[in-house]
Amino acid sequence: MKLAALAEAVGLDAGSAAGAEVTGFAIDHRKVAPGNVFGAFQGAVVNGEDFIPAAVSGGAIAVVARPEAKVEGAAHIADPVPRRAFARLAAQFFQPVPGTVVAVTGTNGKTSTVEMTRQVWRMCGERAASIGTLGVTTPDESVVTGLTTPDIVTFLSNMTGLAREGVTHVAYEASSHGLSQYRNEGLPVAAGAFTNLSRDHLDYHAGMEDYFAAKMRLFTEVVEDGGAAVIWADDAWSGRAMEEAGTRGLRLFTVGERGEAVRLLSHTPGHLGQELEVEIAGLRKTIMLPLIGAYQVANALVAAGLVLATGGEPARILDAVARLQPVRGRLERAAITAAGAPVYVDYAHTADALGAAIEALRPHVEHRLIVVFGAGGDRDQGKRFDMGQMASAKADLVIVTDDNPRGEDPARIRKMVLEGAPRAREIGDRREAIAAAIAAAGKGDIVLIAGKGHEQGQIVGSGSDMRVLPFDDVTVARECAAMGGNE
Ligand SMILES: CC(=O)N[C@H]1[C@@H](OP(=O)(O)OP(=O)(O)OC[C@H]2O[C@@H](n3ccc(=O)[nH]c3=O)[C@H](O)[C@@H]2O)O[C@H](CO)[C@@H](O)[C@@H]1O[C@H](C)C(=O)N[C@@H](C)C(=O)N[C@H](CCC(=O)O)C(=O)O
Ligand SMILES: Nc1ncnc2c1ncn2[C@@H]1O[C@H](COP(=O)(O)OP(=O)(O)OP(=O)(O)O)[C@@H](O)[C@H]1O
Ligand SMILES: N[C@H](CCC[C@H](N)C(=O)O)C(=O)O
Ligand SMILES: [Mg+2]
């Protein structure tokens, strides 16, 4: 493919490299191959512009960079927002892509929603995939990727790979990091969904407004013209999200008790799931959702909204929602203790999520709800106090432990959590904390182990000292439950 053709399609000037043949795209100079276009971006750690000479010696024919960057020996495709220009240009190269692509943003519920969207599509007969924290899940396999949102080159090449495998429908997770770094876009996105907004990632974003603005790029820039916005209507930020989508002229699909496209009329928690009365595009039906917790209703219905917005049939969508399978590490029932107390593992790692996970279990608790959790190191510190406070307000026994301390002193992280939960027990070692919770649980109690969900390791140290110690909450819960005994 000639660079001129790719550039013209997105209104960029290929300059001296117009006639050159493009062989690929790279954002890391170490990955540049002859004939590649290099994206030089100012990053959080280093300035990619410093690697322009190395990229050119590696064979880059053109460099997408700010107008003020210095490029010699290759064409300079100058743009004040180089990450965006690069995404648009690269998307011209990575073809074909699946015909129906949707994205989900929000503080909590993205992974669950993309996974449920994939399931609903599959049950409606489509070849569907999802991309997010759990990796890439296709009709044939599931591949763990490590990051929720990969870099733009990996993202677009994954999309092309999926299209070549015959996947026609993809739901992907658009994190605020991914959105603010233009890591997941360029290709036509038919619909975007917003689940909710609450405090997280304020180590990276300047404040809640900045965090919200990053998420809103999904509606203001990423979704294609004439596309749809699916919005959970019952969140404090929903009104503003609707305004943003409305200003852009997107087709609005609101979901929830206040939703119009997908309205939740009632939900009654049962032992193994919940009865939902739902109205979707005028069709009213009562279904059994085979999952517990109000938050899973929200995610299931936003998934239904996405399928509806991309042409799904209401009756088939509701049948599919009634057959949804649990999402790994989201209120996953891991074990039953010797005393008969169920143990759940959940990925709640914000105060809001912790509240939602505890509330999900509350209707099933006869006696006490025991929660074990910690907070991640080298991440938003302000959420720690809030998480402590939420847990102590809503649970009966709180045990504060470690969760990926990374480069921080774990005792200091726990102290910050404990400031919000002064009556909590502190047990740093996560296995011991889980064992203590399980030993303390009697008949009628429920244990919730929060924060790690599907994660397979405890991340300790940073930089060259970083290690991932194998750790799986579900396995540890089972081992501790099998040991039996009360404290
Ligand atoms: C803070 C952050 O998000 N950093 C991400 C970001 O880095 P950056 O652009 O700021 O990169 P940088 O390291 O400063 O480098 C700047 C540029 O120079 C280039 N470079 C760098 C070094 C070199 O030798 N040569 C070179 O060319 C880099 O490729 C980059 O383009 O872009 C990189 C490539 O796209 C990401 O791998 C990296 O994620 C790091 C590893 C990370 O830990 N990110 C986490 C916080 C994250 O993004 N998490 C969210 C989940 C959040 C949620 O679920 O809510 C996610 O979406 O995964
Ligand atoms: N709709 C929701 N409302 C409130 N809390 C939720 C909702 N959905 C999920 N949660 C909570 O958030 C946790 C994480 O859910 P999920 O993995 O789907 O979210 P995510 O947005 O992908 O998270 P991450 O930002 O880490 O990728 C769940 O385990 C649950 O505790
Ligand atoms: N157990 C985890 C959850 C992190 C979720 C991730 N999406 C993020 O905040 O980047 C931690 O705090 O380390
Ligand atoms: Mg996720």
C-alpha cells in the first residue's frame, strides 16, 4: 500500500514519502522494520520523539509526530495530536476489520459488559469476539494479553486478525488510559456504551472532570458519525454522558430503571439468579437472569442495549440474556467452607465496586458478610480510604490485606485503607487473610474476597525488581475451605 493513499484517506500529507510502499506501523523504535511508519509520542515515562533518529535508521519511511518535532531522513507527518493522526492512518492499513465493532467505557463493568455482549451476539448466531482485561476471546479460544487496552498497533492488527478468522462482531473495552492515549480507535465503531463513573485512576487523571472527559472521547470522537450511544441511565454521571452523545448527534439508547430503549421494570433477587421484568424496544418480558447482584443486571442490560443498537432482535436478545454465563472473577462462587458459608471472588477494586459487590451478596446473607480486600500499589492512593470506608459501612467483618503492592510499601497501603476502616483486622499476607476469613465464617455467613478476580499473581516490586508471585484467589479460597475448621 502506498503511503499517499493511506494519508489522503484521512486528510494527512505524506510529504516526501508519498510514493513509498508502507510495510507496517510501529510506536516503539525497537520494533521498527524497513518501510514502517513510526509514531513518535510524548509519553508518561519518556519522549518518543527522542527515538526518531533510531527509528529512521531502523528503516522508518515516515514519522507521525508533533509539528515541532525534528525529523530527518524520513517524511514528517505533522499533527498537533500525533497519537490520533497515527491511529487514523494505521487504521487505513490494517484491513479488513470486523463489520460491527462496539466499545464500552465506564469505571466499573467494562469487562463484564464486553464479555456479555459477546455472549449475547453468539447466542443470536453471530461470530463474535471480545477484547479487554480478560484478553481476547474469540469463538474458538481465549488469549490473555496482560493489559486491558493494548497499544494501537496491537489493537488494530488484532482486529484485522479477527476479521480474517471470520469474526464479524467485536466488543472491546475502552479504558480511560486507552482513550486518553488514542490506543483503541481509528476503525469504524458502530456504538459506544457508558456504564458508570466513580473515583479511580486519579493518579493518572488530574481530577474527576478530567477522568470523565477522557471517557467522553468515546462519544465525541471514537464512535462513527451516525453511530449509537448506549448509556446506563441510573448513574450520577449519566445525564452528562447523554448530553455529550446528544451534542455529537449519536442515536441514544438509554438503559436502566430510567432507561427508554431497555427499561428495567423490576428485579427480584432469587437464590441462583434474579427475576427481571424488562421492556426492550417495546417488547415487555419477564426473564430469569442466572446471575446474582444488581450490578450484573446493569451490565447485562447495557450489553443487550449494544446488541439492540447494532441491529439485534429484541426477543432473541432477551432469550440470550436469560442464558448468560458468569464472567470469570466477577462474583464467582469459589468454594463453600466446612461450616457451609459460600465464598465469592470478585474484581472490585474501587469503593463503588466494593459497595456493589457487597450489596449483590447482601440479600443472600443470613448472618454476617465477611470481606477481605486490599488496594493496589502505584495506583490512585485516594481511593484507598474510600474503599476502607465503604467496606466498613457495608460489611460485618473487614479484613484488610495486600493486593499487588508493586513498588510501594504494603504496610503503608494497608494503613491508608485502614484509615477508612479503623475497626478492620489487618493481615498483610493474602493467603493468611483469606484463611482467617474462611475460618471465621460460620453458618449463614458469606465471605467476599475482593480486588483480584481473575488475576493470577501478586505483583511485588517495580522496574527491574518487579516480580509476579503466582496467586489465584479462587484456588486459595478452595484450599483454605478444604482445610476446614473454625477459628
Ligand atoms: C501510564 C500508561 O498508561 N502507560 C502506557 C503508555 O505509555 P506511554 O505512551 O506514556 O509510554 P512511554 O513509556 O512514556 O513511552 C513514550 C513513547 O516512546 C516509545 N518508546 C519508548 C521507549 C523506547 O525505548 N522506545 C520507544 O519508542 C513508546 O512506545 C511510546 O510510544 O503506552 C504504552 C503502549 O501503548 C503502554 O504499554 C503503557 O502502559 C503501562 C505499561 C501501564 O501499566 N498501563 C496501565 C496503567 C494501563 O494502561 N491500564 C489500563 C487499565 C485501566 C482500567 O482497566 O481501568 C489499560 O487500559 O490497560
Ligand atoms: N455496573 C456496575 N456497577 C457497579 N459496580 C460494578 C459494575 N460492574 C462491575 N462492577 C464491579 O466492578 C468489578 C470489576 O468489573 P469489570 O471487570 O467488569 O469492570 P472493568 O470496568 O472492566 O474494570 P477495570 O477498570 O479493572 O478493567 C466487579 O467485580 C464488580 O465488583
Ligand atoms: N488488583 C488490581 C486491580 C487493578 C485494576 C486495573 N484495571 C487498574 O487499576 O489498573 C490492582 O489494584 O492492582
Ligand atoms: Mg476491565
